[in-house]
Amino acid sequence: MLKMNRNEDAVSPVIGVILMVAITVILAAVIAAFVFGMGPAEMAPQASVRGSADSDGSNIIKLEHQGGDAIILDSAHTTVIVSGNTSTDGTITFNASSDTEFTAGETLYVYFNGTYPQLGEAGVAGNAANIDDIAISGDTLNVKFIDVTSQQMIADLDVRF
């Protein structure tokens, strides 16, 4: 039998170097994913909003911002959903030309314009030309403010008429 002389001295160091390079690349990729891919978590505005039936006799919702962060009222930042009465349920759409911040001390009204719920300023109350009642006596409506970017609830209100 022939004796074959095998020289395997260089195989172990080459495989070791390849494994070390692979581990370094994987570790660098994992660290880069954490550093560049994970920013600070988005937080929804923290606000206290009180809802009640408007006291002037019309069946519209009066919303009072009692404190906390300003709520930006446009479709890119906040979704407002009214539910509880199938004829007036819906998502409130915002006008780009209106004041978009709902800050502490301000009052807004939710009313029905015949097509879908609307948010309006204090001048809306008592101006019955374009306003329909959003509810009738005995109804309970739910109003939700949802932050679009974080998908967190800002306020969840039940209003009884």
C-alpha cells in the first residue's frame, strides 16, 4: 500500500478566519439594524377631553379640552370617530383651511350636517342653518380621538343625551 502523505496544516486556520469574518459581519448587521432601524417610539398626545350634550337645547356634542397636549385636527395626525347612532355614525373629515389645533380651554362641537359628522367652533352652536342634531333624547354616542402616527387612543368619550 502506498502511503499518501497529506498535508492538512493550512486548512484549520483558513476555516477559522472565514468563520471569524462571518461572525463579525453578522454581528455588525444586527447592531446596525438596532441602531439605525429603531428610533424613539411615537407617543400620542396626552389630553383630557370632556364631552357633554350641548346645554342650549340642540342635540349636538360639546367637547371641552380640559388640559394636556394640543390635539392636531387634520387627517394626517388625528382620526375622530363618532358611533352609537347608525344614522349619524362616521369618521369626521377635516377642512384644511380650519384651525387645526384643539388646545386647553377651547370648545368644539360635533354636529351632523346631513351627510356625516362635523367638528365646528363655538359659532356653530345656535346656528341651525347647516346643523342637524347628531342624536335624539335617550341616545348615547361615543367619540374617539385616535392618533394616526402611533395608532394610540387620545380620548374615548361617551355622551348621553
